[in-house]
Amino acid sequence: MKKISLFVLCSLPLALFAQNNFNISGNVRGVNPSVDKIYISYAANGQNVIDSANVTGNHYHFEGNINEPTRMDLRAAYRERDNVKPAMSRDLLTIFIEPANIDIRSTDSFSNATVTGSSANVEFQKLQRAAKPFENKAAALMENAETYKKEKNNSALESTEGQLEHLQAQMKEAVYADYIRQNPNSPLAFFALQQYSGAVIQNPSKVEALFRLLPSSLQQSRDGQRMQLLIKMAGLADIGKTAPAFTQSDADGNPISLASFKGKYVLVNFWASWCGPCRAQNPELKKLYEQYKNDGFEIIGVSLDKPGEKNEWLKAIQEDGLQWAQVTDLRFWNNAVAREYGVVALPQNFLIDENGRIIAKNLKPDQLSRKLRSIFGNQ
């Protein structure tokens, strides 16, 4: 086994278990095509660990050290000469491991497996079963959305996208929030909270209420403290609050203030030249800006570009053809405006009404389109 460790920012909470070994014994008898190698990845002690093992006589083995129940992703690989095309439904398996002897037996395909020896995985399977009906409905809606997109049926597409958002919100409440309420001491409770909150917390008060149901030892763990910090930051600029005032310089050194846009609807858009998802959204933002700028809609781009990379920032503005106000202090994640708004990931945005109140945040382009239509009417 060749093991590689990579630093990661967030893992499941520590200090719940004493450090101990896990041993995984795997069997892929009867799997066709024949599996040649297994790759795994998991978080341990603040690092992302990548490992691999050869399959010999249908068997493979892994061992390592973990402190708590931990998500592990396993991927099957095949002999090059078999020319097998990757397929997620066949080749990928996600389980939860813990310090224990764990047995994995795959039948028909690698992902069709029975796992024994991990009580945490039993809880994980409960969550998977609860989420399955929602995932099936979502898959059908996404298929419909693709059809409507090809047909350029915008009204049907918008309706379907709205249904998807509603379904996702339902799943978070019915699967993850309910699981936490019913199983606050479960080794999967914090994982369920992470699934509920997402990478960027939308509803800090709801997340905090669920967080307070968890055991104090978990709340006080390293990642529990990190969750508390994320909740606090998400509350700095929450929906319904007055948007934090700011002034920052544009490319020519001229100060641009949020106050100067009073009386207009303003999207404060946090992005960076190095952020692929941010750049991918810019074409849609351009369309919406052109569509509504004469009705009182403005955008302020706040860049989290790095010190010494002003040229990269300016190049991205030019390449993407951005016509709205752009500011930065070139301090990366320490950007003064980003800190005021509790920005912890990119892209993030905040929609502010004509009175300076935050009315929405972290809107995707399609969501922003619907919101602007509700404000300004059909265009």
C-alpha cells in the first residue's frame, strides 16, 4: 500500500475516540469485470489520506489510524488491457469506517457491497435509505430540466429548477435535521449537520439550533468549534439584516462605497480571478446586469485576489467583459469586506434592497433571475 496525506480544512470531529487502528478486509469474488486495484481516500487527523491496494485472489486489505467514525470513498480500477470505462454506479463505494475490523464483500459490481464491523456505517445506510426517495425525484427533475434546456422552454425550466430547490430543502429537513433531532448522540450526527448546513451556511439560526442538540464533547471538539465559527460568520450578514457598510478602492484607486448605491438593488458579488466557479457564473451575471441595470439593479464585484496579483484580477475583468463596479484590497481571504460579510467560500453573493437591507444571499444565476423578475417584473 502506498499512502499519501494531503492537508484539508475540515474533517469529522476529533476527540470522540482514542486513536486506534482500522483493518479492512475486502472480497470482490463474482465481480465482473475483474477488479485489479482498489483506491481509497479518507480524512484523518486533519489530513486527507489517499491509499491503494492490489487485488490478489479476489481479496484486498487496508489498515490505518483514525480517531472517529470517518467517511471513506473506495474506487475500483481494472486491468488496462480490459479497457473498462469508469462508471460511478459500478466502481465507486462510500462507507463510514471506525477503529475496528471491517469486512467488505462485493457482489455483481464493486459498489454493490455488504459492510460489516462498522456501526457507524449502519447509521450511514439509514441516512442513505432516507435520502433515496428524494434523490430519485431529483434525478427525474434534472432529466426534465435538461430536456427543457435543449428545447429552450424557459418557463418550464424555471418551474423545474424551483421544484428542485424545494425538494432539496425538504430533504435537508426530513432526512438530516430529523436524524439529528432523533439521534443527537449518533456518530453520524455531525456528518448529518454538515449535510444540512452545506459548505456555506444559509440559515445560521437553524443550523445553530441543531448544533446545540449535539453532545457538549462534540460541540467543544476542534471541528465543533469550527462549526460554531462558521455559524457566527454566517450570521454577520444574514437575510433581514442591514448590509454592512463598506468602502474599497477600484482598479484606479478610486473609493467605491456601498452607500453610494442607495436607492438601488445591489448584488455584492464576492469572486476572484482564480475561482473557476466564479468565472463560470460571469456570463449569466452579465446578461442579468444588461437586462435590469436601467431598472435600478447594480452589481459590486469584490475580488479576493491575492497580494501582488492585481494584473490577474484586471485581466479576468477584461476577459469576462465585466462592466459593473469592481473593488479589491488584494488581501486574499483577509479582504476587509469579505470579513465583514463572513465570506468563507467562493462564489458568494448578497442581494441588497433599495433601503440597504439584505433580502437574499448566495443566489445562483437562475435563482437571481427569478428574484429580479419578482422585483422588477417580466422584461
